[in-house]
Amino acid sequence: MRAATDLAAPAAFREDVLAGLSAPIRAIPARWLYDRRGSELFEEITRLPEYYLTRTERSLLQRHCGEVAAIAGEGNAVVEFGSGSSAKTPILLEAIRPSAYVPIDICGEFLRESARSLTRSFPSLPIHPVQADFMTSMPLPEAIAAEPKLGFFPGSTIGNMVPRTAVNLLRAMKEALGIGSYLLIGIDRLKDVGMLLRAYDDPAGVTAAFNLNLLARINSELDGSIPLDGFRHKAVWNDPMSRIEMHLEVLRDLSFTVAGLGFAIPAGETIHTENSHKYGPRDARLLLRAAGWSPVKEWTDPKGLFALILAEAEAIRFAP
């Protein structure tokens, strides 16, 4: 996430929102869904019965983190990209017995609260929270510069990016962590479309509230006048792109202002807010290899819903 101070983030937010609302195909980057309220709503989503991803990944971590430790070794500095509440992190920390833990997240308040919670559970573990946008910068602390590193990227967050961006991010992670480091990554698998749509448009409306909260954030932080009742949450499956898309659909012709600029959007148009790409087994391994990561071990659940992959950062080869 963007190397962000509490002052820099609002400027970047304003820039992205104004550019996204002005674009021919309106879209706002998904990272801005995660203010304090958005982060809380996402944690609520992870507990929904329809949202299979979190409980499936947690089960895989519980069963296989011992194997991760056996392969990667104990004592690594664990670097978690987009740590959020760090809810699944203790499973890995207990197995790895790391030399340090570095959570990186864009929401500073949520990040610090999560770090304090982990400190209570692991009082002797050095924890170095980094508030940053890892999509553009990965400022790792000097304290872990000489340590062997294990990157942790759970939740299938990699699916939020188009493949080109995903490969670039994985390359940046390799550069930040170093040759010979490991990456434990969660990747969601292709599956029944009905199951996917229920996961991203739950009957309780929590995902809708999460998506619509972006508009409330714009009104609050950018002096917006967006009528919140003029939009609805919409989740669709884009088969050619192999992804779930989240949109905010306009219900009636709307005019509003954001940061002093006026916008008019006709009924039926949408603001694209998030993608969640789904990968087959070969696709996921190819994605990692394209970024210089060599898959070492892969684990999946009995139904093949989700995969955990441990990969090692390869040295650059002169020739195939």
C-alpha cells in the first residue's frame, strides 16, 4: 500500500476519487474501501456463512503451517502485506516462531489496534507496524534488514488485481523480501458461479454496506454531496476475465459534488469498485513464476475451493 502518512493518504484518496469519477468507465481503486468503518465491515464479511474464503484458508493454515515451518525454517521475520486485523496471523506465528513480525496496512488506526492485540498474545515478539500502501511502496524496517524473511499474503488479496498488476506486485514483493526468501500466499480457486455470487452479495447485506461505505467516506472526507440512496451494490461474474466484479449502480439520474467539482451520472451506469479474480491451479503457479517466485508446495481443501502456496524467490537466470 502507498507509503502513507496520515496526511498523505487523504491527498491520494482525493486524486483517485476525482480521476475515477471523471473517467469514461468510472472506477475507484479498491484500497479506498478500507477506512476504519470499511475495515470493520470487511471483518464482519469474513464471518458470514456465505463467505467461504476465510474459514477455508484458516483451516488450511491450521493444518499446514507446521509444514511451512519445516520448509521455510523457523526464525524468519514475517512480513504481512495488507494485514488488516491480523486474525489468521497467530496461526503462522506460532508455527514459525519468527524473529519479528511486520504488518503492513493502509488503515493506520486499524493497524495499530491489531498490533497491540498481537503484542498481548506474543509479548516477546518484536512487532514493527508499517502504515503504507504496499501497491506502490514497501518500506521494510531496518531492524529486519539482515533477517531471513517470509512474506505472508493471505485472503486471496492478489485476486483484487488484474494479472499485469498482480505480477508487478509479486515482483515488488520479491525485491523487498530478497532472493531466497519465501512467500505464503492465499489464492481463491475457480468454482460454481452461484457460490461466488452469494459470497460477494450476501443476503444480510453486509457486503452491500461495505461497498456503499465508500460513498459515505467520500462525503465525509472530500466534502461530497453524493445521495447514498441513489446507489445500490451490484456483484457480477465476468467469465472472460475470470472474476467477480463489485459495482455501485446508479438508480436514478444523479448530480452531486465532490471536493468542489460537479458530477452527473445517468441511471444505470456504475462505479466499478473491486475485482476478485479466481485462478485454476496452473494459472496460480504461472502467475507466481512470471514474477520470479518458484512454487515449492501447494495445499488445498478437499473441495478445491481455495489454495495456499509456498513459493521461494528465485535468483535471476541468465538463460532458461
